[in-house]
Amino acid sequence: MRLKTRFSLSFIVYTILVVSLSGGTYYLFEKKAAVEAQVFGQATTLEKMRSVCRDSLVASNPIAALNYVKVVKSDPAVIFASCIDSRGVIMAHSDPSAGGRAIPAGALRHRLNADGAKKYSYTDPRSRRVIEWDAPVFLGAARMGLAQVAYDEDAFKDDLRLKLRATVRQSIMVASCTFLLALFFGLTLAWSLSRPIGLLVQAARAIGEGDLDYQTPTVDRKDELGYLAHEMNRMAQQLKSIDELKNDLINQVSHDLRSPMAAIRMYAEFLLHTDPDRDKMTPRHKEMLTIITDNAMRLNVFVSNILDAAKMKAGRMQYHIEPVALGPIAQNVISLFRILAFRHNIQLASEIPEDIPAVNADSERLEQVLANLVGNALRFTRVGGRVAIGARMSERQVEVRVSDTGLGMSQDAVSKLFKRFSQADLARQRAEGIHGTGLGLFIVKQAVDAMGGRVWIESEEGKGTRVFLLLPVADGGAHVKIPEIS
């Protein structure tokens, strides 16, 4: 999972947790506040009822109490309100028919003797849950009567439920706004952090793949990421300097080796094929000269590859693009490797059709490309195998194919083969006695790209490898008759 996605998801999860906890806490506080408000309202109403009742009892005039019980009863949650004197006679009641009735002395005495307001819960004959508040009415130390207010508990719960529902709606709106703001700021923060990190990863990948000219574009930051980018750029410059010194040394050594290697090969071939006294040599001497010639040729190819790879990387390789017939190029390559293929009992063949058109390419570089591919194929093909060069038309392009029945390789190995000094499965190559520089396919890739073509590899372990070149057809699409290979 990418850092930006992980950071965003983490921020969203934390935001949801914080918003949920905050919303839950807010809901509980609102519920507690609503309940306390109900209790406070009941206590306030009861205290006011007691005050009005006291005034009416002192004045022996029930009008004030009658008016107030009507006001109290206007609350839908109130079942009744009443004012009772010390004898148990109802002076004022929200139900006019109850006025003047007497309360049983036992029940009255118990409630009059209470020290303060008392709460009673019961179910009335209409199956309503009733909360009744009773408060003794005092005049100094004398108990003058009793004030009562009874509420419908279900009405209170309904009212509480409505208030809490409104609270939930508000909480959801606030939580949604908070979440959207947090999401916006979280994504912005994630982007501001992950983007420079992504650029650093991109720079590290580019430098790791050999692009030492790559510059990380986040050096303008003044934080740790900016310092890291600056250090990566400095590291790339130092690596580039070291790489240039290494390349200069390799190029100089390779260039200096060319002349002595050419002399060694020339004199070995002279002794083997031209010297008038060659018939006097023993088979052992001829075998030694053959080994010298082969290794001198291999070293010469190695030196040439190093120099060509250096030119290609520096952009100094020159190409002369012109119509090129594939047939003669393929014949030259097959002739070059015919003896090597014969020694290892490998069938080397050309499968290029006679009517294949010419391609736009540099003839020297195209021959070098095919030579590298055929040389690789021969190295990785066991005794009795087969290597072939083929071609076919593909729309306005020619698809050239070099195939073998060799060892093959994994897709992971194939993806790395076009890099400099990259070789597939070095351990297996050493076990098979196969040697190489890792430059051949790099040169193939660079040359084919420079000639406007494309190259790719298809391979399967144990079944062989096919390398494809896609080259543009020459202007006019001239066909070239390919003579038979002798």
C-alpha cells in the first residue's frame, strides 16, 4: 500500500474515532443536561406552586392558587396540580371537580410531616406512569398545607426523546462537517508529505538504474525531506564523477588492449593458416593456436563492446541510416559463427524469406546487433541444439527474430537484460561454463532504438529464447533477392 493511501486511511480512521467519541460524549452530556433541565423545571414549578399555595392559605383566598394550577396544567406533561390545606381539604386543583374534597388523614399526615419536597412514582388507574412531587407549605415553623404537581413520565420521555433526536441531528451535521474538513486537511497533508517522498523514491530508482544526471526536484523545501533531496543530488553527482573516472579508465585500458590483441590474433592465425611450416606442427600445437585465436577474438569482441557501450552511453556513436538488405547481413553473421556452431554440434540457420524488403538501418550496427544475439544464443544452447535467424513482415515494419533451443530464463531475468553489465542467473552461467560481459544486449537495445526500431525478448526456462527486432521498412520497400547460404 502506498504511503499516501496509508496515511490518508489512517487519518480518516483516526478522524472517525475522534468524531465518534466526541459525538458520543456530546450526546451523553446533552442527555444529562436535558434530564437535569426537566428535573430543574419540575422543582421550579413545585416551588412556585408552594409559594402561591402559601399566599392563598394565608389569605384564605383560593383565587391565586386556582389561577396558578390552571397555568401549570397548560403543560402537556402535567397530569394535575393542587393546593391542600392542613386539614386535608383541596383548596385548588387543576381538575375543578376535585375542589373541596378531603384527603385521607393518614396519607396527608405522612406527606405533611416530610422535611422537604418528595418524589413519588406510581401507576394511576389509567395505566399512566406518574411522577408526583409533594412539598409541605410552611409559614415560619407551622405546616399550613401541601403543594402537589404530578407529571406523566411517558410525556417526559417523549419530550426527552425529541430533544435528543434534535441533538443527534445536530451531532451528525457537526460530525459530517468536521469529517469533511478533516478529510480535506488530511488528504492535503498526506499529499504534501507523500509527494516529495514519492519524488525521492523516483530519484532513488533512477539513480539505482544508472541515471546519475537525475536531479530530485524537492531541494527548495527547508525541512528534512529537502535536506534528504539535497544529499541525494549531491550523492548522484559524486557517483557520476566516480562513474566517469571508471569509464575513462576502462576505455583507456580497452583502447590500449586493441593493438596487442590484434597482433596476437594476426600472428596466431598466420601460424595456423599461412605459415609455410604449418604442416610441421603437431596437432597439440595446432590446438593451442586455435585456443589462442578463439580467445583473442573473444577478447577483441569484449574490448569492442566496452568501447561501443561507452560511446552509446555518451551519445557519441554515429549511425548511417540507409536501406539495408537483411539477407547478406544474416549470411555474414552465420559465416562468422559457423565454425563455433560446428564445434558444438549446433545447427545454425537462416530462415529469412527471399521477398523480405530492405530495412532502414545502419548496416554495420545491424550486423553487430545480430552478431551479439547469435553469439549469446550459441553460448546458451547445448550440444545438438538449434539457432536460427528469421524475419517476417509486420504491417510497415520488418520483424527480425533470433531464436534458440537453449537454457531459457525467467521473466524476472528477462526484465533486467538490457541494462549495462546485467546477466541472467550468473551462478547458473558459471556452472555451465558460460562467460560474458553483460554488454551485448545493452548494445543491441541502444543500437535498435537509435535506428528507430524496437527490441524485446520472449523466453521460457528449459525451452529456449527468442529475441525480436522490429525495424522500419526502407522507403520504397525494395525487395532483395537472398542467395542460398553455402
